[in-house]
Amino acid sequence: MAINKYRKGKIMKKHARIKNLDSFLEKFVEPISTVKLITPGAIKVGRGSGETLRVTYGREIYQGMGDILVGCKLNATSGNSNQEIFISTGSPEKIKKIINEINNKD
């Protein structure tokens, strides 16, 4: 297997990540067996306060005309930074369940 300098485990390291996002992904999302790849998108600056990381479930992602389910999208915010995370998986309902459980604990 070829070594990819932009990948550590299932997480792509091509973009910067907002504060505490790496540890969240490694702890909660990466261990799920159906997850193939985690790709954080570019960071966007928005309005917000506080330094607490908050991750919410975005939507399912379909390929083509909506026939093939290829994954899901998460939204992460920390302070005034926002970032999308794309998850390649065949069963996004597992990720949605975990994210909802984490958000309901708070």
C-alpha cells in the first residue's frame, strides 16, 4: 500500500482543522468500521464566540442523480471558525446517531 503524506489513518490532513477537531474525529468517528475516509474542508470565518467545539450532522451525500449513497457531511464550529467535514461511508445513520448522542449529552 502506498504511503499518502496527506492522510493519517482515515483522516485526510490536506487542510488545516479547527481547534480540537482532530481529537474529536479520532475518538468518535474514525473507530466506526463503515467509515472509509474523513475529509475536512476549508475553514470559513463566521460569527460566533467561545472556544467550545460543536459538531452537528449536516446531510447525506448522494452521487449522480441521487441513486448512490456515498456518505454524509458534518458541520463543526469553534469560536468564529466553521468547517465542513465529509465522511465517506455506506451507513451515515450510524454517524448521525453518534453525533446526536454527543449533542444530547451537553
